[in-house]
Amino acid sequence: MRVVDGVVAVGVAAALLVAGLSARHAPTDLDVLGYALLVAGGLALVARRRAPVVVLVVTAACALGYQAAGFEVPVVAYLFAVYAAVRAGHRVAAVVASVLMLGAVPLAILATGLHSTGEAFTQSRDVLQIAWLIAAGAAGEALRQAERRADEAERTREQTARRRAGEERLHIARELHDSLTHQISVIKLQAEVAVHLAAKRGEDVPEALLAIRDAGRDAARELRATLEALRDDGKNPPHGLDDVPELVDRARSGGLDARLTIEGRCDDVPVAVGRTAYRIVQESLTNVARHAVAATASVRIDHRPGTLVVRVDDDGRSTVDSAPGVGLTGMRERVMALGGRLEAGPRREGGFSVQAELPVDGQA
């Protein structure tokens, strides 16, 4: 656009200069000033997009100046400035400036003392006809409305796309809920029956069986909460930092020596940050139980100025070449969406470590 504006400005300046050189007028001491104002008025158009009101004032002043210097040249640069100002939405400024110009141009021509009053007003109508101003303003307003309608159409398309994407996500969530709920319900039911029979016989209930039962209940509850959240129901608030101790207790009941440490002042943590912290701890402890074959795990939540640091360490088996799974990828996406940073990898002393730094300033 800057190249186009520059070409237009140079073209208008050249056209005004040629018109001034070819116009018939008696030579005066103001000729050099008149030529300079002709060129300056045209070159000012290079900034008509960035500062339309300023360009409107500058081109008007230049037009009045070279008219007063005796150059009967149409105020083409000013018409371009009116068009640009109206297109930018400065309609009042364009109207006020044009009214002032209509009254000032005849006075500028009379100031030369080269024309009679009747000739001056006739020539002023030739220089600055009201029809030209109306045409320039109408062209700017028409293009402004066209751009506004185009922007509105673009926003409408984006809103439609987001709505369709939300509907598709809700559909997928419902399908997953229907299929997974059935399978998890079967697992939970079988575990509960086994626990009941063992208790009825007076036998010790294995910790693993109790963990399976509790995990089934929690999974069913998570699925319901997820579906309700996607429906924007608001009845089931998302999990947050307050629910992390329950995660650690659950991991401990499954046979893992899990410890939780919370440091720093616990100020109001944004909902999105708390939810992400909960998911990081949940996914990390799940990975420990599934893959790491660890005996101990530590969860550390550190409230620092402007940052919430979540760290989960375990002493399980891990290798440098292990590829990140879907869980780790999901954690990284959640953290990056909040503008945070995630580090995950094997520890020197053995085991695996996940650390996330989540900004808490300016979050919604």
C-alpha cells in the first residue's frame, strides 16, 4: 500500500505542477512559492491512509496558498484528501473542511488582486465545484461501507466456523461418552462385585481391586463432567488445584508412595491455570502407574510471583529415547495455550520428571 500511495502522490504532484506551468497568469514574486505549494499538496497524499485529517488540512492549506499566489489550478490533491478522510470515517472533519474551503478559495483568489470580483467567484466555481466535493465524499463513503460489509461478512464466517466446530466437538464428546461409559461401567461393576464377594467371604480385599473400583467411579464421573462442561451447563465445575490432594491420595491408595508439597502463598489462581495444573498432575501420576513401574512419586506445587510451578517426579524406569505419548503432548499443548513452558524428561538420578511453569498474571 505504501508503494501505491507513493505513486499516487507523485502522480498528483506532477499533474498539479504541469497544470501550474501551463496556466496563464502574470509572473509575480510568488511564482516559486506557488509551484512549491502545488508539489507539496500532491506529495502530502503519501500519508493519507496513516493521517487522513492531517493530510486534509495540509492539502487545503496548499490549495489556498497557490490560489492566493495566482495559480488557477483545480484542487485535485484536496479532493483526494476528502476521499481518504471520508473513507477513514472522518466525515465531520471532511464536511467542515470543505465548507471552509468553499468560502476561503474565493477570498484567496481575490487576495491576488489580479481579478475582478465577478471573475474571481466564477473562477472559484471552476476550481472547486461542489459537485466534485460531493463525488469525492460519496466515493470515500461507498468504499468505506463496502469494506465494513466485507469485514462483517468475514466475522460472520468465522463465527459460523467456530459454531460448527463447537457442534462437532460436542457430537464427538457425546459419542465418546456413550461408548466409553458403557465399557467403564462394566469394569466398575465387575470390580464392585468382586469387592462385595470378597468382603462377604471375610477375605482381604486386594488394594489393586479397590483401586480399579475407585478408578472406574472417577472415570465415569470425569466423563459426565466433561460432557456437561462442553454443554456449558455450569453445574459441574472443572477440577482445579483444590482437587490435587485427592489425586495424590488416590495414587497412594493404589500402592504408590505419593507425596504432595505445596509452597508459597496461594493467591487467587485463574480457573484455566488451576485446571491445567490438575490435568498435569493427573496425567503424570497416570503415566507413573501405567508405564514407569515406580515406587515413589512426589508432587510439588510452588506459588511464585506471577507463576505457578507444578513438578511431578518419580523413581520409575525411563529412557532418553522414549517417545512422548499422547498424554505428554496434551500436557504440552495445554501449557503452551496459556503461554507457559513445559519440561519433561528422564532425571539423572533415575526416574522421570515433569515440570510446568504457568503464568498467573492477566489470565481470565
